[in-house]
Amino acid sequence: MDKYINLIKLSVGTDSVDDLIDWQETHRLRFDDNLPRHVTRMWPKRDAEILKGGSIYWVIKGVVQCRQRILRLDEVRGEDGIRRCAIILDPEVIRTQAALKRPFQGWRYLKPEDTPPDLPKGRAQDDALPDDLNRALAEIGVL
């Protein structure tokens, strides 16, 4: 497979993976392609690498909890005329092992070797752990 890079982003205002899924379900209906997206001010300089298989890893409540494959990057302009990047996402949200992440602004690049592994399909359907337990287990490296 060609070399690719991922993005990592805080999911601000989201309390759980299910919250993220619900928000995306509600908002993606506004678009002709019916795909979820995240619009950001900055266009990734490494866009070619992202589009070779990258995902966006979502940090929820200080913990990386899931990812979505990035399908494409679209240029969009707001009512203010400013060029922005719409990161078009696969609707499938893949839960990952929990990994602590300190707050940061915007998005960052994330190398494949630095990403938390995906949870097995069966475990992804398990009930979500309470936030404090999820964080504590991530701190000691159990999840």
C-alpha cells in the first residue's frame, strides 16, 4: 500500500462516540452525497498522502475513541467568501482502543505507527465504558 498519513481532531462538544454518530447522521442529510464531513479553515499540505488511505481519528473527552476513513477533500466557500476544506468522511465509524490525548487546536497529522489499533468488530458493539473508567484504563495502558 502507498504511504499515507492520518489526521487527528478533537470532537468538541461531543460526549461519546454515539453522540458523534448522531450529530453526523443529522447533518449529513443536508448534502447531495449524504456523506458526513468536517469543515476546517486550513487545507492540509499533505493532502495526497491523506487520500492514499488516511483516516481522521476523533478525540472525545480527552481520549482517542474512534476513526473514520477520509474519502476526499472538497473546497468550500462560506458566505464570507473564505476558502475552506471539507473533509469528506466514510459514514462508518470504527471504534479504536482508547488512547489519551492532550487538548490541541485544529487538526494534526498522525502517522500510522502512532495510531491506536481498531477494536475487533465484536468489541466495537459492546456497551461503552463510563468516561472516567475509559480514561483510567487508557492511562495505565489496559485498553
